[in-house]
Amino acid sequence: MLSKTRNPILKGLLLMTVLLLSSVAFSQGSLSGRCTDKNGVPLKGVQVTAILFDERHTTETNGDGYYEDKQLAPGEWTVMYVYGNEKIVKKVPIKDAQTRAEMNVMFNANDKR
């Protein structure tokens, strides 16, 4: 059995290990950008879906054409941008929690909604 003097040290080490492992397990990068038409006009309502294996994140662009997803695990994500009948697919690597990827997308047509 451990003496009382070593017990708090072991508890501290165990707590530090759990915190370190949980921070690694939940480390997530982000992807953001803008969607515009061919004239540079921001597009509101573009559906942006990021897919990695069975994980799927979907968001929409705001009135400024801006989107952001802050919860992407490390890996090479397939990102689909859909506006009206037009679909654009890109690959985006997220290396670690410090990855702040930016992907701006330009659609061919002016207004499809």
C-alpha cells in the first residue's frame, strides 16, 4: 500500500495525465472563408458541408458570404459548397488544433436563389 505522502503525488500525476490526454483527444482545427459570385458579390445561404469518414459538419454562409467551422478534427476533409444547382468540392487538410484553414470559393453564376 502507498504511504500518505506519495498518494497526493500520484493523484496529481494521474490528473495531469487525464487532462493531457483529453486535450489531445479533443484538439480541433478550424475552417473559414467566403463564398462569392463571379463578380465578387458575397453569397448568403451557401451550404458548406465538411466530411471526414463518418463525421459531417454543415453550416451556411451569412449575409457577408462568410462561414466558419471551429470543430474539425485532424485529417483531410472533403468540403462541399452548394449554391442552387452548383456544387464545388475541395479537399482541406487539418493537421492539428492550431490549423486555421481558409478556403474562399467563387461560384460561376450571379444569383441562383
